[in-house]
Amino acid sequence: MNSRTHWYLIDSDQDYEVAVDRYEEIKRSKIGSEEHKEKLLLVHLISEYEKDTLDFPDVDPIELIKIRMEDLNLRASDLAKEYGDKGTVSKVLNYKQSLSITMIRLFSNLLSVPIEYLAKEYELRGKSERLNII
């Protein structure tokens, strides 16, 4: 187990990889524990680094999810496993249902996409109104 206790701003890809690896080790830590506090710090540091370095295309949230799924070699079943409902994930990926706040949070973490990119407005197919998620 990597027991890194001192974290600083992430300023290199190498530091980023170390932080992501550590996050993966402690992501299910017990609330209130030292590891949980470390996890919260890592989420912030990783998110800030990604905002500064990752260049996301200007597409709607569903297209961005599909792009990141391809980048990470994930399938819809992987998203469903994380979310817990295959039918809902399928509807979302086919523009039949909007992303929920829970999905945005889960997929942001799973796909390493800042929440604000997944919370953008987009249209459902067959619907004329625009959706404002948050």
C-alpha cells in the first residue's frame, strides 16, 4: 500500500499518475478516516490538474462521455455497473433520458471529466426543449 502523507499541487503527468493510483487505492475509505480525508484532497488536486491540462472537445455531455469511454476502453456495461441500472444508462447514451445529478457525479469520477462538462445543456432526441441539468 502506498502511504503518501504529504500532497502538493500536481504539476506533472508523473505526479498526476501517482495521485490517481493512490486515489484508486483509497477510494472506498471509511468516512471520517485519515484515508478519507486524503481521498478528498486528492479529488481536489486531481480535478484542478485535469482542468488545467486536459483539453476536452466542445461537444454535448453525451458525446463527451462516449469519447472518454473510447479513450478508457470502457463499454456501456461498465457505466451501468458503476451506476447500477443498465436500462437508464442505455437511455441516457441514446439521448432518451437526461443525465441525473448522481450520474454526473459518478461518471465525472469514472471518466475523469470535470463535473461542469457533464452538466451542460443538451437536447434529448425527439424533444424540442433544452435540458438544464443543474
